[in-house]
Amino acid sequence: MNPILVGIIEDNPDYLKSLTDVLLLQGNVSILTWNSAESFFQTPPKEELQLLLVDIGLPGQTGIDVLKKYHTVESRKSLVLSALQTDDVIFAAIQSGASGYIWKSELDSLPDTIQTILEGGSVISPSIATKVLLSFRSSKTNPSLVKGKSEKEQGLEVLTPRERQILELITEGDNPQQIAQLFGTSLGTVRQQIKTIYKKLQVNTRVQMLKKARLFGIF
């Protein structure tokens, strides 16, 4: 039996290793990797992938950009693995063709998730499904939110996907050093990104930033 050809676009080398280790344990899997959307489009796979795993918060072009271009071929399948929890990102990924959206922490269930998607199914983490349902109910009860952009949407649009991801990690209790280790970047870079978030959200303190995050529905 020919191996399943899986592509991965992930910029965090530590997480990429964990991801590939889980996949290789299953056997009969061939893996191709890229660390950015740009590198994926510059050196595309020579053979058609059976599944593409995508991180949303990539440097440069985002995972959403990848999905929009990748799914111009209808038969392709993709799975998002992300730490981003905002409604707009989740909906954008699904609308752009993703067959599934799970948290990066859910590696234990990854083999079953992949099998489900390869068999034509879709997989969404329970907590994500709840957010989708609640948002759908909200839009049904308040049609004005469909026509115009809410304060939440307007606020989140000023942040890049990486900045949103950092904001979410901060709301979850991670400090700058932990975030730097997660992304495989320097502490100084993360601190500068946090300063940029402060400026974009027009806040001066961590408490004010968390209040804005709550307003935007991040936690």
C-alpha cells in the first residue's frame, strides 16, 4: 500500500517535531514540511497531497491565505491545527475550505482525526463547535451583526494573526518567556509584539488589555 502523503506548514520547529513524531508512529505516512506559506507556494509538492496540515498564525502570509489558494482545487483536504480561538479566524478557516479545525494540544487524537478527514468526514474540536453554534445563534437573534461589523470584529482586524495568538496566550496565563519558547523566537521579539498589541488596542496596562480581550470574546 502506498504511503499517505501529508504536508505540514508550521513555523515552530519544536511543535513540528512533535507533530511529525506522532504521524510517523502510525506508519505508512510520508511527510513534507514547510515553515511558511511563502515557502509552500514557492516549492509546492511534486505530487498531490492527500492531506495538508496548516497552522494559522504563520509569519508573513497566514494559514487562511494558504487555505484560500490551496482549495481552489475542490477535492483537496486540509486540517487546521492552531491555538487561535477567535470566531473570525475559525469561520474564515472553515469558509476557506478546511475539513477540520483542532487545537494544537490535541495531538493524541490526531491519527483518528486524520482518518476521519481522509474518509470524507469533518472534525472540529468540541469547544470550537460550541463557539460556532453560539455565534450562529447570536447572528440569528441579532441580524444587524451580519450586515455590519461588530466592535469585536473591528478591534480584532487591527491585529495580525500572530498578535491575536499572543493575546490569547496571555489571557490563558502564559508569560512572554513561555510564549517565546512556544514560537521558537526571542524574548525581545515577543515583548515588542506585546507593545504593538498595546498600541493597536489603545491600552496602557495588562489589565486594560485583558478587558479588551474579554470585550472581543477571546475569553
